[in-house]
Amino acid sequence: HRTAALIVAAGSGTRAGGGVPKQFAAVAGRPLVAHAFAALAGHVDELVVVIGPGQSALARSALGADVRLVEGGPTRRGSVANGLAALSADVERVLVHDAARPFLSPAVIARVLAALDDHDGATPVLAVADTLVRGDALLGEAVPRAGLYRVQTPQGFRVNVLRAAHAGWPADEEATDDAQMVRRLGGRVALVQGDAMLDKITYPDDFAAAEARVAWESR
Ligand code: C5P
């Protein structure tokens, strides 16, 4: 199977604070997007990085001059669609990965790809460990957590199924992620075991937490 990966890195990254968009900020000595890139590079036949307008100099300095860059859209969904449009015609499978999840292991990639043998898509998930409650300012009812998962990336798809999901999606509707889009259009998406190391870096404190985790892992 010819396999491609799209790294979506076109977000503004504003919630993370700092001078550069978070996907280009460093963790464990190199930019977030460079970790994701290195993790995927040996596992796919083509690799495309989707960036925001005006970010190509940042991207080339993080990833090298030869990287394939595509300009994203105002939403993550739009960014994925632009990346899909740039893939070669003979690609059969695609992994869509958030640049904001730098620590991607070969084991997760292997689980996602293996599930595509008998599913339209696959996503890594983690079971929810904490108690979940509804609430406002005051504690509300507990939500049973059996059967609830946190969804991560890379999400893998048969490329024609993901293309159809994007083509059929209502333009005025937000999409949480690609797996949900494929599911809504009737696709079967497998859940595979995710990894705590894949947690998304979103807020300023997440950088320090990620550094601590890397230090712990490499102790
Ligand atoms: O904003 P959030 O953390 O949910 O974004 C998830 C991923 O999608 C990030 O890697 C971000 O760069 C990317 N993204 C994008 N285009 C957008 C918004 C987000 O590629 N318009």
C-alpha cells in the first residue's frame, strides 16, 4: 500500500503563548513539528506538512529546505483538505497527524496502519482515567467513564474514504476531527491503543510538562 502522511501545522498556536506559533516552538531541543516529522518520515512513502500563511521560512528552518509544504486553511478541516489535495494519485492510505503531538512512537503508527487492513479508518485513543463530572461552578453529576476515550492522532484512513468525507461535509459545520467525519458518513473507524506521550501540547504549561515527561522517559 502506498502510504502518505499529512502533518497539520497551520494553527495559530495562540493558546500556547510565546513568540512563535507553538508548532515551531522547541521541546526537548527541537521544534514540535520536527519531532512529528522525524517520527513519521521512515514509515510513509510521502510526507506533506500543512502550514499557515507566511510560515514557510519557519517550516524550512525546522524541517529542511526540501520539505513538501502546503498552505492550510482557517480551520483544521480546511488544512487537512488542502493537504489531501496535494497527495499523489497513487496514494492508498493516509495518516493525518497534529504537529502539536510531538512524541509519536513507531508502535502507535504500526497499530493505526494495521487496523486499516479491515477498517476505513483508525484512531489511537486512551481510556479516561479520571472521574468525569458535569459541572458549572458547582459539582454536578458524575458521568460514567466506561466506554469513554480521549482521541489522539495520527488518524489513518483509506484515502478515498477520507476524501469522500471531506467532499461531503457541510461547509458551514465544524468538524472535531477526521475520524468523526468518516464515521458520520458511514465509515468504520477502529479504535487502537494510544499513548500518553501523544497528548497534545496546547497551553503554555504543556511545554514544561512535556519536557518533564521526556526527562522521565529517558532517565
Ligand atoms: O488548535 P488545535 O491544537 O486543536 O490544532 C490541532 C492541530 O491542527 C495543530 O497541529 C494545528 O497546527 C493544526 N491546525 C491546522 N490548521 C488550522 C488549525 C489547526 O493545521 N486552521
